[in-house]
Amino acid sequence: MTDTTTNTPPERPPLPDRLSIHASSPHHVAAVFEHEIGIRFNGKERMDVEEYCISEGWVSFPAGKTLDRKGNPLMMKLKGKVEAFYR
């Protein structure tokens, strides 16, 4: 007799069209961040994306070590083809 409960992968929620890593954002979905996700932008995987929107085709990421006047990272937004996936 085999136990199938230990061999089943955890259920992953569908990736939303728009997602942010900041908990204060209305586009933050905590259930998605329980799993490791990846973002492919214009065919290359990016590790520094903080927010994305697939339908509008943009990603937002910090601009190096530059900070704004409140001490938060200065964000840049690039447009192109965005793909989100689970690793």
C-alpha cells in the first residue's frame, strides 16, 4: 500500500496579471510568494523585478543603489514582453 499524499506537489495559485512584492501594494498576493517565481523579460530572466504587469507589458525594478529622498530605492520601468512562471 502506497501513500500518495507525500508525493503530490503543493497546489500553486495561478499567477496574476499584475504582481508586486510590496505587502502594502493592492497588487500583492501573499499566496503566490509561498512558491518561488521567475520573471522573463524580453526573453531574458531577471532576478531584480519588484513589480510586473503582463497585459501592459512592463516590469519595475530598482535603479542600482540610487535612493529617493525618503530612502527607498529609485525605481525604473521598462516596457517589453513579460512572462511570469513558477520555478
